[in-house]
Amino acid sequence: MAIVFNKPQTIAQLLAQQLTIPEYQRPYKWLPKHVNQLIDDIFNHRTKPCYRLGTVVLHQDKESVNENKKETLNIVDGQQRLLTLTLLCTILDGAEKTISSTLLEHKFESSVSIDNLKNNAQIISERVASFTAPEKQELLNFVLNKCELIQVTLDDLSEAFQFFDSQNARGKALAPHDLLKAYHLREMMAATTQKERLHHVSLWEQGVNPDDDSANLHTIMGEFLFRMRRWIDGDYGITFSRHNIDVFKGINLDNTQYAYVDAMLALDYAVETFNGDPARKWDKQTKSYPFQVEQVMINGKRFFEYIQHYMAIHKSLFVGNEARLASFVSNYTRYSGSHRKGDSYVRNLFLCTVMYYFDKFGDVELEKAAQICYRWAYYLRLELQRIGMESVDNHAKSRSGLFRAIRKAVHPQQVLNFQPPCIKESKFNNAKDVQASIKAMKSGSINE
């Protein structure tokens, strides 16, 4: 691993470097409890000759230098702590203005970061408001010159992320999407530029912590793509964990020579050739890779594109008033009791089947297909008083279920001809609204 620096550094030494917060970083999200904990730790240890606060992982960006010809050090891990320490030192310094750091010059675009920085600055100010000027100076000197972080600097971005992941794995289990990010970044190394890798990492981090209310990357992977890929094959799809990340691992097109890969190579070549043609500078046209949700995963760049593709589909179908099925989802999945855990499981099953249909047939007969998906998924609400995820999982992976029907279908009509199981009258009072919705759909049935 290309570690170019691995030593303890005082806060003063760290802040004196050309630190930057790259675009792929998450917003600043430390809450008051985190800030107060850090301040308490510093207060409780300020009589010690040295106090170590943890590790910061930096990426040495040789392609970016400042006017003094200093190489930029991008913060890969430690942004939250470094920003909070910068706030603390700046507030303790007050009117003296002796603190100088490139982090103070950073322009934050995220409203989440801006709000949290303002709130935490206020908290720090209140915590030190009763200090005399000499006490503030004494504490500032301790933070700058006695508090340390282990600085690990690497000259390769994917290795920096790999180091970050391995460090975190020693303390607690990493989320599966973090492990997959590191895996597919490594798969990208031979065939992509650093600019491409930064682009995909930036989109990935925005998906992990979106500023808006749309479903995040973790939800799309765990509650949609993982379940769809498993249910289509008739497999268990309840919980996405680090133990089943192989669902999102596949082949590397550069070094796989099986016969079935030839068609994938040809398609990949066609997309790359079209987008790389100089004529695109004139007609401004681009072609995305035509993903299918259950396809063999292509490692590296295509994996990141695959995830972004389905995040976009999910948003276009279900998120916001302009979504294709916004009114349908609002009318039929929000009812008295729809907030219950079991009902949320059924709702997820319904959305997954609609998403799978759209992935295969697009807008063609989408509203009618949504009715079929609803009747099939919400049958569970009529049949069972209490719904566990196991019941949903068994219904989803059934050989006679809708996922199998969509997989086998060549034309949309074959899905519209699917006959969901039927209950004439549910005996459960908590299913009355769903019963009425299904009756209304059947009264204008697409099959009659």
C-alpha cells in the first residue's frame, strides 16, 4: 500500500497543511452530542502532556497544487473531527486571528453542513463563554500543541479508501455498501482515470447522505435491488448484510473470457465507442449502458453506474409529486394503519414488483401493471392479520409468484394476464381499506 506518511501530528501541524474537503465527502453531520463529547474529552485530559484523538486519513493529490506549490491533501476520513477542532480553535482564538487553515476557506454547498456548522459553533461558544482570556489561551495551546491525530497519507485514492475501510473494520462491522464501494474501486484501477473514480465516489457519497428526502443508497441497495435480485431467483431476500455482498459482485470484462461474456463485451464496446465518437461534441448525444436489474454484475465502473441507474428509476417512479406513479402510490398505499411495520413490508414488496416491471417494459401499460402488482402484494394484507418479513419473503420468492411471471414474460400482456390470488372478503378489520381498493380495481378489471 502506497503510504507516504504515517506519524502523529499535532492539531497545529495538521491545520498548517493544504487540507481540502473533496466533493465526494459527506456533509458535516456532527450533532451537539458529538461536539460536547469531544469537548468533554479535551477538558478531562488537558493536564496531560499529550492527548491522542484518533486517526485522519488523507489522499495526496499530486494533480492539484496551490500557489505555493504545495500538494493538496484531500480528507478521506476525519472530516467531522477536523472541522469541529477547527471551530473550537477559531472560537478560542477570538479576535487574535492567529488561526489559519485552508478548512476555513472551504465553501460549503450542502445546507446540512452549513446548518450544523452554525449550530455547533454556537454550542462551542456557549461552552467556553465563562472562560477568562488566559484560560481560553491555555486551552487553545493545549488543543493546538498537545492534542494529536495519527496522520496517514496515501498517494492512491482507492488505497486510501481501502485503508479507511480496514481501520473501521477493526472497531465495528462495515456496512455492506461500504465494502462494495472499496471492492469496485479496486476493480476500476486498471481501466479508468482518477477523474472517473472521483466522479463515481462523489455520486456514491451523495447517495449515502442525500440532502433531500429521497431514498438513500443504502435503502435502494438493501430494500430494493438486493431483494429484487434474490426474489427473481427464488432466494431469500430479507436482510442485506456484509455476508451476502456477492449478490453485487460479478465479472471483470477485462480479464474474463467465458463464452457468455462475449455479448456483454460487445455491448460495453458499443456504448463506449458511441460515447467516445468525436461526433458527440456536435450532436451532444450520449448512451447509457442498458442495465437489467437481474443481469450478471459488471465489476468496477459499471457497478457504480448500475446503482445510480436504479436510484434514478426509483425516484422517477415514486419520489415527489411529478413521479410517474405518485398518485397511485398515494391513493392506494396510504390508508388507516399503513404505518404499521407489516404494512410497510407489503408496500416494499409492491414497489419492488412495479420497479421490476418498469425495468423490463418501461412505461407500456404501467398503470395497469401497477394494479396487478398491488393486488398480488396486498393479498397478504387480506390474508394475514400480522405480517412479518418472512411471510413477505415467502410470497415474493414463490415459483408461482409475480416476480417469476415478469421474468418469463416477453410482452406486457403476459404480466397483465397474471391472476393474483383472491379473497372475497377479509375477516380482518385492519384490511378494510385495502379490500375496498382491490375491489375497485377488479370492478374495472384489465382482465375482464
